[in-house]
Amino acid sequence: MKKSVRVLHLSDLHYCSCFDRGGAYAEMLARVSDPLAKACGIIRNEQADVIVISGDLTDGGSAEDYAHVKRVLSDAAGDAVILPVLGNHDRKDSFRKGWLREAQTDAPWHWRKEIGGFTFIGIDNSVFGVEDGYISDREILWLQDGLDNARDVILCMHHPLQGKPGIPPLANKEKLLDVLGPYRFGVRMVLCGHTHWSDSCMVEGIACSTAPSLSFRGVDDGSRILFYDTCGFREYLLEDHTVSVLKDVSEGGALIGAVDLGQLQNELGKETA
């Protein structure tokens, strides 16, 4: 058994191979510098044992997009274990076909992996097109079973338990916290994404870590959202039943778009209708 595990935490690639759907959001997305190139550079530099990707792997992508993302990241990762979870821009059916090579269904996707004495659990709190996410009763029951007899848990999901101004946390986070409460002394860290900003906090005694985005970051200036190209990640060392942050890198780049807030909500609503 390894005495320590290095975990690289990536999030929110929003990879998209086709931008022909039109609109200001798609035009902004087309100007984002290649998130896969960013991810591969970080993966090769950091040489982690485990790579957690906390959702929004694609921006509503096709099965071909998921297959491409998996192939490119797997080539860069080598022997490292890649553990993705799904975000609100991900499509469960396309992910199953492209990434997992399974039959297409809309069923939640979750997993449990034992690595180096730690229990990694991936929970699906995403609903395509539902911005604030939702954890279903089905997922709650599965999580309860997954937490039983688990030790040193690293829980991975997309929506955070603590939001930021203008970005709410998981919509029904109380239901999740009720489940985690009895196990909180064994849950070493909750790894999240969604906000596109780096963050660390404690929520009811549970350590939570949010990774920044590999694609873009939005800043609300009142009536518009200003989008900036960005590249960031977090890295942790797991050993002796503890988790420590090794790196917290959050690099902001050039302004790549400014979209009226109402227009943005309208465009994203049409895409998910």
C-alpha cells in the first residue's frame, strides 16, 4: 500500500469541438484557449497519482467530444487514475456512450474507488441545464451505502456546498449534509468545481475545496458577465489519514467576452430546453 497519494484536482474544461449553435456565449467559448492543452500540460508537469475532474468536462458535448477528451487526457496521464464526475453542462447519455462506452441512459453516474488507503467517492449532483444542481433520493441512498465501512473519504462532486456571490451552492445541500453528518470525522475532503474560482472552506465541520476552471471565469459587473480566459488547478497530498494542499494555482488571462446577463440566461435556457 502506498504511504502517500498525490491528487491533482482539475475542473470545468467546458470542452467543445463545435461552436455553430450561435449566440454570444458560444462566441465567447470559441475564444477560450484550448482547455485540453492546458489540462495536458498540467498533468504532465505534476505527475500525480490520481486526477479528479470535478465536472463540466464538455459544454453540452456530444459522445464524440467525451471520447476525444478521454483519449487526450488518458494519453497525458499515463498510469495515473482519472476520476471524473459530471456537471450541469454535461450530458449523462453522451458521457456514457463516449467516455464509458456503455449504452446511453440518463441515470445518475457514481463510483467508489479504494486508492492508497483512502476511499474516493464520486457522486452525481448534476442535472443537465439545471444551474444549481440537485442530489436525488436515489443518489442519497447510494451514498449512504458507499460511506458505510469507508475510511478516509475523498468525496468528489460538481456543485459546491458553499457558493460565491451570484453563484449559489448545491440547491438541496441540506439533504447531502444530513447524510454526511454522521460520517464527517471520516470525510477528509470534499472536492468540487462549478464556480470557476479557487476556494477552501469548512461546512459543518467538513473541509471543502473548489478547483478553479481550465476554461473561463465570469465576473458579474452588474448588467453583464465579463468572461476571462483562465487556467488553474489544485493539488493535494494524502497521507497518514490527512489531506494537505500542495498547490493552489489560479491564473487569469485576457478578457474574451462580455455578455448581457439577460441574454446569457436566455441563450443557455434555450440550449437546455
